[in-house]
Amino acid sequence: MDLKETIFALCRADGASGSEGNAAETALSMLREYCPEAEIIHGNVIGTLGETDESKPTLVLDAHIDQVGFIVTYMTDDGFIKVGDLGGIDRRLLPAQNVTVHGKRDIKGVICSVPPHLSDGEKVLKMSDVAVDCGMSKAELEEIVSPGDTITYDIDCRELLGQRITARSLDDRCGVAAILLALDILKEHSTAYNVTVIFSSQEELGERGAKIGAFRIDPDIALAVDVSFGLSDSEEREKCGELGKGAMIGISPCLSRDISDRLISTARVVEIPYQIEVMNGSTGTNADRYSVNREGAKTCTISIPLRNMHTPAEVIDLRDVRAAAELIAEFVKETEE
């Protein structure tokens, strides 16, 4: 499996929260190599690895397939598209961003920007001030675009120095890729669990896909594979992970300390690089849904350090994705007594 190209293919597939169809189909085609019966159910991509053994507990590997984006609210009389946000958009960098409007057909646009000469100092746009210019009149737009259509950033993936890459929607397509790589590693191994994979929808809108997926699968153990804050300039080191230093194992009162400790032990024994991520409450990931599903599940997070979260230029290190995949695979393998 070519990890970099897998991530690039996933990131190039559009899938704003609530409209994940293209991204879900892309992930489904990849998952079926390992889970031939995988399917899309209520927006979630779900597949089970191998035959179910009733004597084994059920473990879920979860990563969300959606990305932050925008939704069309209306078109102005002078031909601008007004939008709302889908997920936690970083409004500081919106002016002059290239975007794609997903209407009856895709059209290119740019978010309007007031020249600095005409502005009255630094100002962060409110979402109510954001408008997209596609160079069309209102009548022309209405032939293609309707309220409720989604908009995503229009930027391609790039390689950086070393093992680093930048792209939109690395949150959380790199988590999807980590699970796929773990399944690739597990091809020649038996597992200690009945493993179900879910690439869940609408995480950015409140973990909605994970909520219905957790109820459907009802796992005993769940590993939520997501991203977390990667250390950059002027950030608090104790709140971030370092790129290239390994996946981040979560510890939180909302998570299972038993699973956290077992993941740490696995990483130490097999010498997989890892980092600790301590959270003092809810994790803000799909783990929060699995831990309180039905009668509860033992849940933990495995996170990939990421810079510039929720922007068109997110940055990760491929070594951390590999470390996450190896940790998952080692945890899931059936050990010899």
C-alpha cells in the first residue's frame, strides 16, 4: 500500500459534512480490498474484517470521512453566493481563498476580499460577511447552484520536505489511511477481536455518524483514530504533539484507562514511537460517542499530530500515520500464548 498516494486520493475526494458521498465512495473502494462486504449505511462506510467469531469481543476502528466546508444559503442580486459554515472554519484566513461550489456541476469561485487600502484595520470576517464570487450573475448562478449545495476549499495536495505533506481534509483522511494501512498489515495475521471498520460521517457537526454507527455495531472496544494539535510556532508544547514523534495515545476521564495503558504497553514492547495526549474532559472526537453507547464501550483515541487544523493547508508527517497504523495492528493481533 502506497500510504502517501492513498492519503492524496482520499483528500482529493470532496466530502463536506453532510455531503460525504464522493469521499465515502473513494474510501469504500479502498476498504473493500480488506472487507469485501463493506457498504455505505446512512452515510457511514462500514465493513467487517473476516468471519465473525462469537467467542471474541467486538472492536471498532473509527475515523471520520467528512471535512469542514460551507453550505450555500442564498445568492445576492449582484451575483455573490452567501454561505454558512460546516464545522469549525478558521475565519481568519478566508479572504481570497479558492473554492469549489458543488452545484449541478462543479464551478470554481473565490471568497471575496476587501483590499487593505480600503479596510479599517485588521478584522476577522463574520460568516455573515463571507461571500463567494464565481464571476456570474444571479440568473446564471441559479441555473447551477441551489441553497443547500456545499462548497469546499480548492487546493491540491503537496509534498513537503522529508516525510511531511500538506493538503485540505487531512483531518481526518489521514486517520482513514492509518486504518487502511493497519488492515494491510493484518492481512497475514489472525486477530484477537471481531474487527469492524467505520469511516463515519458528520463528525464535524457533532459526531453524528459515529452515534448511529456505535448503536448499530455495539462494540466492546472502540479506537477513534483522528488528528490532534501538532506543535507549531508560538504554541504551548504541553498541549500539542510533535510531528514525526509518533501517534498520540489519549488519556482522559472519558476514556478507558485500561485501553490507554494497553496501547502504551504495546507501543513500548514493539518499540513503536508514541506520544501521550492528556485531556481533562471530553475529547471532541468520535470516542465520546462510543464510550457512552448503550451500556458503554472501552474507548481510546489514537491521534495523528496535525498543524493548521481546519484550514486548506493542514500539515502532517507520514511517519506518524505509519506509527498509528502499526500500533493499531499490533493491538488487534492475536498474540501467541
